Amino acid sequence: MGTSPPHEPGSAGTGPYRITADQGPQTLGELRAELAAVDPVELAAFDARLGAARFGREQEAVITEARHLVALRTRPEVREAIRASLAGRTELMTVEDLFAELDKGTAP
């Protein structure tokens, strides 16, 4: 998992399908260290995308994508959620329930 501290479990209302701002790497240095531990090729790709991104939302999108990649590759609850989904062991949310959650701002 690299040199940063272990991920804290999600707070109420979060789960393996959402990464909150306080989970995972919190600085570019931490993110780069975690990406290097995951795969040095991913780190090189991240640096290239970040260097090419315009200030603001483009850079934010590159950083968010990299944080999600780290979560996918390092958090056991995320890996288990993916396995469960692929095995058909998850309960799917109806479209109505999804939109109700989105309206509340708590969708997975």
C-alpha cells in the first residue's frame, strides 16, 4: 500500500462504491507514492496526464481518477465489492431508488 497510513473505514453513508475526500492520499506526494507502489507505469501515466491538464477542473479530474485507481487497487472492501458484483452477489438499486439517493446527495 505504499508509505501512507492505511485507509480509514468510510464514514456513515459511504462504502466501497464511493471515496470521500478524507480517504486515501491527501497530497500529490502521497498520491505519487501510492501510484508507484501500485504500478510505476501508472505513476508515469498520471504524471503525463497531470502535466498536460489545464489548471482547475482538468487537473482535479486527473487527480480524482488517480485516487480512484489507488482505491481500486489497494482497498480490500473495494476489491470485495468488485468481486461480489462480478459474481452477481450484490443487490442492484432500482432507478427510482438511485434518483431518490441522488436527490438526497448520498448515492453510491
